[in-house]
Amino acid sequence: MNNPATVRRAERAYAASSAARSLRAQEAEIFARVIASLRLGARGSSADRVRALADTSLLWSSVLDQVRDPANQLPGRLRAMIASVAMTVQREVALEQPNFDFLIEVNENIAAGLADN
């Protein structure tokens, strides 16, 4: 089990490092982590595969929730396009044999878009 003092130090370190990076950079990092998980899942064990799909589903559920939030300030058309991508990813993740190459490519494209700005 994690030592509470160690957990608090890790949380403070993460907060300090996060403060130095833009929100977009932090979002791009989350996508990069999911991409790494998907790459491992594509060639790893069944546990790696399940973890990668769960990570992907969680990320895209969060994305979908964010773009559906009425307080989201992105233009409506962009929000709708992102929601469409999110739902496509969610459908792919739910398949018996999801296409990992497709999932990796979608996440790479989003990460690249976040990193460009």
C-alpha cells in the first residue's frame, strides 16, 4: 500500500510540474500516455489489452462529457465534430476485436493537434 506521506509528496510534485505546463500540453500528455498504453495492448498480454482499452474508453468518455458541457466555450461545430470522434472511438473500443491501429491513429492526431497550438 502507498505511504500517505509519499502520495502527498507525489501530488505536490505533480502539481508543481503541471503549473509550468499549459493545459493543452497536459492534455497532449494524457493522449500520449493512452497511445503508449494502446501500443503495449496491441502487442502485449490480454491484461495489457484490457488496460489499454479501459484507458482509451475513460479518456474519450471524459472528452465526450467535456464537449457536451454547455459551459464549454469551443465553437458548437467543433464540439460536435469532437463528440462524433469520441463516439466513434467508444464504438471501436466496445468491439470484440477493436482495431488498435485505428485507435492509435485517432489519439495521435488529437495529441498532435494539441501540441501544435
